[in-house]
Amino acid sequence: MKLVYANILTGLLLSLLIAACAGKSTSGESEIPSSGNAALDAVNLKIKNNPNDAALYAERAKFFFENSNYDGALEDLQKAILMDSMQPPFYFLLTDVYMDYFKSWHALRAIQKAADLFPNDIPTLLKLCRTQLTLQRYEEAMRTLDKILTIDPQNAEAHMLFGFNFKELGDTARAINSFQKAVNFNSDLVDAWINLGQLHESRGHIVAGKYFNTAIEVAPEDITAYHAKADFLSRQDDLNGALEVYRQILAINPEYKEAYYNSGLLYLDLDSIAEARNQFDLLIKASPLHIRGYYYRGYCAELAGNKEEAIADYQKALRFAPDYRLAKEGLIRLGAPAQ
């Protein structure tokens, strides 16, 4: 009987030991160290559960890229392409990572590889052309665009890229012609409308303004279109008109720093010192490290006779940028030290 009880007890202890070990093993395998970022933790878990899914590595690479972890992005993209080399978006992201990582030759080689793999894929060829234009390889970009238009003669983006190419080469007439073709095929191309306005303005054509208005009509939430119009009005000495456009921008995006900065400069041109200072004050609240904002707020204070405020802002500007010439000159004018 004692032997039976001993065997039963031994069996129970062994079962408990096995269960404990199994519990430890299962728990260890299911736990992933937290990165401190919920989005990254989520994709890490997906990769753990699906380690052969190339798209998941590309997803994590995009996260790394957006957070300036270029090495991490490159490592994951290499894995993704090794698993599935027939996905153009993988090469697009790889190109972007290399470009932001200041490895332009690698970027060009990555997108060229994609173009070799997918010679008739228009999005790939457009990406190749944009990369070539960024790297000022204009003749190569022309050849790529010729190939696109052979496949799709009415491709609006290709005509727009031709416009950018001709504009960079100084061929205004052909640039205008290309941008006009682009909007004829796709009237929603905001960049084409903006460039048409800028090119007609450069030729002194009074119709230039209508192109900026059209850009805004096409994309009423696009800050770029409004900014282009404001710049145009400033160049035409319609400062109040430009200020109105900046007010429209800030109604869309109250955090748009350049609208405060440019409005401040325009008010200075109009000798509206108090309004200018208010704009630079708003700029600093939106962007506490804006060096020029501190300088110009100080300059407004100097013009208004508020010497102490001016000195304080000039010194703040120099704290962030010790070699900032304008702030140094401001302190010299006021007979104050840099610190």
C-alpha cells in the first residue's frame, strides 16, 4: 500500500513539474518585449505570428522610415524583397529610404531595378522619372517619360513631369505646353496649375493669376495652392491681398508656421508694427524654436521703442543660433551684450 501511495505521489509531482515547465515555455514564447510604441508592438506581434509574410516586414520598414530609423527600414525591406521580389511598392519605399538617408546612388539603383523587373508598369516608371529629376538627370528622365507616353500617350502625370523637366532646363515655352497638356488630361493636378501660373507670370502675362485661383478651386484644402497665390500677390505688390490669403491658410491650418512668418513680414512692409509683432508672437507659440521668429519679434519691439523686449528676443535667437548675424547686429545697435 505504501508503495502504491509513493507511486501516486511521485506521479502527481512529475505531472505538476511538467505542467509548470510547459507553462513557462508557452508564456515565454507568447511574450514580446514592448518597444514602448503601440504601433510598432502591433506589427512586431503580426510578424511573430506570420514570419513569412513579406508585406509585414514592409509595413514595419515604413514605420521605421517615418521615424528616421533608416537602418531598421533597410534591413526589413531587404527581408521583404528577399521573400517576394515582385512587389513594386517595396522598391518605391526602398528608394525613399535611401534618398532620405543621403544615399542617392543606392536610391537610383533600387528604382532602376524595379523598372527592369516591371518595364511596362507606369507607376514604377513614374517613380523612376521623379527620382531622376530629383537627381538632376534630365536626359535620363526624358527617356523614361518617352517610354511612359509610348505606353499611355494621355498620361497626365508624365506630361506634368515633362513640364518640370523643361522648366528646370529653362525652356519656358515647352514647359507651359507640357503643363497645359497635363491639365487637359487631368484637371485635378494642382502642381501643374501652380506651375502654369508661375511660368506665365515669368513672361509677364496678366493671365497668371487665374491659374493660382484655379489651383485653389481644384484643391480648396491644399495649403500649397494658397501659398503659391499669396507669393504671387506679394510679388505683384498686393500685400493686403496676400495677407488675406494667409488668413485663409490659417483658417485651414492654424499651425502653419510660414503663414505667421510671412504675414509678419508683410505687416512690416506695411509699417504695421503692432500687427507684425502679433504675427511673430503667434509664430513663436506655434514653433518655440523658430529663430527668425524671435529675431523679428525683437525687431518689432525695437521699432516700437521697447528696448528691453528687443534685447531679450535677440539674445534668445542667439541662444539657439550663436552665429545668427541679424541678431548680433540688433544687439550692437542697442548696445547690449550677446548674453
